Amino acid sequence: MTRCTVVRSAPRSPAAGVGAALAPLTAALALGAVLAGAGPVGAQPARRDAPLPSDPARVAQLPAMRRALDSLRATNAWTLDQQVSICEIPAPPFKEQRRAEELRRRFEQLGLRGARIDAEGNVLAERPGTAQDGATVVISGHLDTVFPEGTDVRVRRDTANGGPRLTAPGIGDDCRGLAVLLAVARAFQTANVRTPGTIVFVGTVGEEGEGNLRGVRRLFAETMKGQVDYFISVDGTGFGTTHRAVGSHRYTVRFRGPGGHSYGAFGMPNPAHALGRAVARIADLQVPADPRTTFSVSVLRGGQSVNSIPGEVSMDLDMRSESAESLQALDGRVRAAIEAAVAEERARWPQSTAALAAVIDTIGIRPAGAQPADAPIVRAALAAARAIGERSETGASSTDSNVPIGLGIPAVTIDGGGRGFGAHSLAERYEDGPTGWRGPQWAAVLVAALAGAR
């Protein structure tokens, strides 16, 4: 396992040379290094002595589990109330505190042990296992949303397809996941489900956008370093199982020059023109379809006025792939495109001595990685879905599970049941349908199996 190294973005000095600013990432930006972010993450091997999960089909038939599963169906209205009420507590990026405090309070009310908030803002609470050598299983949902402060997060209720329909920003991603956590904890407590392994319920911060997985990074770097045998993230809606981690490199690229009057200073390199050249070059890049690799220039900023050559403009870009190698190769090609764009803009005005430079600042880096489809935790997730009458398909995504997968720790992200539409939009909605309660049931069976229920 590669030891983690913090990767720092290029310096922000306007005088920084383009060559230094665009230096290729070193080998440290491979698997271990991309885990760097909100806090250092020391690489840790997966525990090879961790107990294999119990058979989910058999676990689902245990008397205590039958009581828990029946309870989840009978109290589905309570689960939906949790989803609504927690969603109406704003949790914009980097400001998840109010929602975190409320989740901690609810964990305490359910009788979970040691409900607390760690230094990064994650909420943790435990159901201790009955055996000292039992596996430690984390089941998590993320607290944050993509929506800025001031967004109206009131939930609208109506009915659709035989069940409630809830509409609000973040109602599915990830208020549904948090509601599943609470429902599973309540059902286990009510039915007195006993597991050899300890179950830790976690609400993470920083899963979305520029949060760069800061919550789950801290979880594995410090809060629970070396303690986690299995990790489950409940994120979104439906019945999908994510066992492959889509990695991403996200940068802000700043093009800088002295700027000047659009008429009086005409004849110098223009940072906006350099940015345009870079965008055009990036847009023409060819990337593999397998492994799926993507790129996007997403946000453009800068300029002072219509009659000024700007002193600085910037663009945000996102690159993704299931393959660390393909992502790294694309990263190098994008950097080369930026460097070529700056050189081309300089060459356009050979008589000018005005400086022009590009500086790349890191927004966030998520590791790519995968587990085989026949890994025990993946087989357990699929079998748990079958045990409650559903069928799950495997796939790839970018979630909190990226970090443990990158560290070699068994991890999956599962959906929370029901159906979702318009994720990350103000019109996001969740439809529970006639069998929405099977989402919490799925999570309950999987957690109990991984925790060794017999």
C-alpha cells in the first residue's frame, strides 16, 4: 500500500512561471496520495483476519431480524418523517453543524452509545457487539448538500404511485440515507438484534463538491483509524450497489497577466484569450470509453469590464475515471493543453514583454479504485437485496466509499430504496412507492450479516 503524501497545488504568485505551475503530478499522486485532502490519511491494510460476513438470506430469517424487518415496514411513516424533518435543517457545504447536532441528538434518543461529533464534524454513535473479536461495521450517510446557504429546504408532500412523494433540495441525496440510518438503528434497538460485531452509525460531512470527502478522510485518518472492517455508505435512492470508485481530479486554473486598457494596451497577451485557447484544446481531447473517462470545463470567472484586458481569469475543470491510470494520463494531457495555450497566446504577441502565466490550484482529488464483483462485501450486498425481495445491480460512482476502497478496506455504497428524481436540483424529489420500506430493510440485513449475526 502506497503511503499517503499531501499534494499541494501550485503557488498562487502572479509571477509564477508556467513551467513550474504546470509541473506534472508525481507518482505520489497515485492511489495513496489522492487520499490527501482535509486531513492526512495514513495508508492502512485491510484486516485479513476480519470475519467473513454471515449469509444474508439466513440472517434475514433470524427471529430478532424478522422482528426488525417487520418493524421497518410497519413504521415506514416514521422513517419518512425523519427524512423530511432532517432535510428541513439546512446543511450547505462546510456548514453542516446544525444538522449534525440534530443527528447526534436523535442517535442519543435511540439509545445508541457514545453519540458524538468528531473534529471534522462527523457524527458517530455505536451499537457495541457481543464479541471482543467481532468485526466493526460502519454504516454512514452524508450530512451535506450541494445547495448554498439560504436555499429554501422546506419539503412539499403529495402522493404518487401508491406512496408519498417528497420534493425538496437534498431530499434523496442524502436525506434518504440519513433516514435509513435512523430507521435501522431504531429497528435494531426495538427488536433487540444482537451481533458479535460492533455497528457504528456515522453521518459524514464534506461528501459533496468541494468538500472533497473531508469527513470520511478524517474518519479513516484519525477518528477510526485502523478500526473499520467493513464500510457501507447509504447514498441516494433505488437499489444500486456501488463497488467501483470513480476517481476525480478537480482544479481551478488561473490565467494571469498585467491587464490594461482594451484599446490603449492592445498588443499584449490576454489571459482571457489564453483561457479560451485552453478550453478549445481540452474540448478536442479524445478519451477512452472503457474504462469510462470524462472531462468538463464547468465554471468560468474573471475580468473587470468590457473595455479592459483582464488581469486574471479562471476556469474550473473536472476529470473522472474508474481507472487511476486513465485519470492520470488525462491529467497530464490537460496540463499539456493548458501549457500549449499559454505558449500560443504569448506567440501571438511576440513584440510584447508582458507576463502571462497559468497556475493550477487543486479543488479536490478523489481516488479511483475497484473491488472484484465476487468480493465478500459485494456478494453480501447483492444477497441482502435478494433476501428482502429486491434485485440490485452493481456499478461505479464517486461516493464516500472511494476512500476506504482506495485504502483496501471492503466498502460499498448502497441506495436507500424508493425512487429519486432531479438530484442536485431545486426540484429534487423522492417517491416512496408501495415498497419504499425495503430500502431500510436492505441496509439492515447487510449490516447484520457483516456484523456476524447468526
